[in-house]
Amino acid sequence: MRIAVLGAGAWGTALSVQAARAGAEIALWGRDPARVAAMAAARENARHLPGVALPAGVRPEADAAAALQGAGFAVLAVPAQHLRGVIAGLALPPALVAAKGVERGTLRLPLEVLAETHLGLPAAMLSGPNFAAEVAAGLPAAAVVASTDAALRAEVAAALGTPAFRLYGSEDPVGVQVGGAAKNVIAIAAGAVIGAGLGENARAALVTRGLAELARLVVALGGKAETASGLSGMGDLLLTATGPTSRNTALGLALGRGESIAQALAGKVSVAEGVATAPALVARAAAAGVELPICEAVAALVAGELTVPAAMERLLARPRRDE
């Protein structure tokens, strides 16, 4: 199997390493030719995944068309806000989207963006509780491949899965996408709670209520309620909201300590997707008639319209209700 991975960040690189481990040949595309050349020479992505050697089966490539040549499917691992721009005009084989978020402006989920740019293309979504460095290291992990195309789900699982990287199928791409988007937003809130010194009780309560928000939106957009309790919902949320290396939790910690959004983002190499996703997710939910109080507070927080103490005061002042 030949696979093209578009996106040479930490996750794209980790998936390339994992695919090579599973026996595939990979062309790993990055947008910066100088960094791609450095990766090819050092056999390492020193910027995004230092210390992880690129297997012989991974070929760094600066030309997207060349990377796609002869590929059985493409893994789209660029940030959600850049997905449309990267794939526009490319002749894609069946695609596995590994980007999580909601596109600003259009309020589209990743597979919806792909459907607009490549009408009728077979596509699937990859999501789950996965830190890139751990997947690259071969540590045990599980993820979900979601698509209405059963043959594509099976193909992806066979090409990427190994005993240590267990892939489950799902027929609910909508629910899986919503989980991947919402968990980043809720993780910012969870980090802010800890950064502000509000305690583990508060974080646990917030994450639990955040999961309820996520589940409501999944159902409203046509997904299945049970998807929110699976790997792409509760599993990914637990990891992202509690893992010390989570980019979104780290951002929330900084905001909770009193840093501005500009200070919290300064000097960061990797993208905290929750920042761009928060207002888009809230707008998409509002259009569907779904209230997301925690996500709304995060959107106001990252916009600089609300402080962490004010956000917590707003949430705690909400009317009492049955769970």
C-alpha cells in the first residue's frame, strides 16, 4: 500500500511512522521545502516530533502532486482551518481526514469541507485519544475510523492498524467529527480551571458537563448519542482535558494564570485548534438550536471578551436544573 500524508506536523509525522510500521510506503508532504529537505537529510522531524526517527518507508516530499502519485489513499493531517486551502485543486484518491475542528466562516466540519471541494470522493474521519508522540513511539493506543463507506473503513484499518494501534470502525462520521472539534474547546476550559487554582473537583464537573454539551450537539447535527461516549468523544476529551502535554489544556492553563490570549499563544510551534474552533462551534450549534454554555464561555475567553473569573461566575450563576 502506498499512502500520501499531507501535513508534516506532529500528527502527520506520527501517522506516517505508524503507517510504515504497518508495512505501507509513505510520501509525507510538508508545505515548507527547506524543512522537508531537513527532514529528509536528518530522517527526523526535529521541529514537531524530535527524537523520533523516520522509518525507511517514509519519504518527505515538498510537492503535493508528487506525494499523491500512485497513493491508494491520502491522509489529510493539516490543521482544520487550512484544510480547504491545501486540498483545493489537488487530484485526491480516497481520503482519511485527520484534522479536528470547525472551519471559520463556513462553519463546516472537515468532511463537509472535503465534500465541497471534491464532490463524491470516498472519505473517512480518523479520531480518538491519541497524542502524536505516543503513537509514533509505538505505545498502545486506539482510534476510530468513521465513514459510511464500509470498504474504505476496512481498507484504512488494514493499512494503518497494528496490534498496538487498534482501529475501530464507526458508521457515524458526524458524531466523530463533533467529538474531535468540541473536545479541544472544552480542554481549554479545563486547563483554565486548573490554571486559576479552582481545583480538581471543578475540572471534573466541567469536563462532565462539557461532555453533555458535546452529546447534545452530536444528536442535533444528525449523529448518534452513543458516539459521544466512545473513543472519539469521552475518550478524546479525557485525554485532551487532563493530559499534561495537551496543547489546548496548556493554553487554558496559561489563560487561567492570567495571561492574555496573545501571551499564551506566543512562540508556540503547534496549533491549539480550540482557539479557532470555539467561535465556529458555538455558531454552528446556535444555528442548530443547541446551547453550549461552556463552549460559549471559551469563545468569549479566547476573544478577550471575558476573564476566567468572570467566565466561571457566569457558568456558576446559571439556573439550577436536573442533570
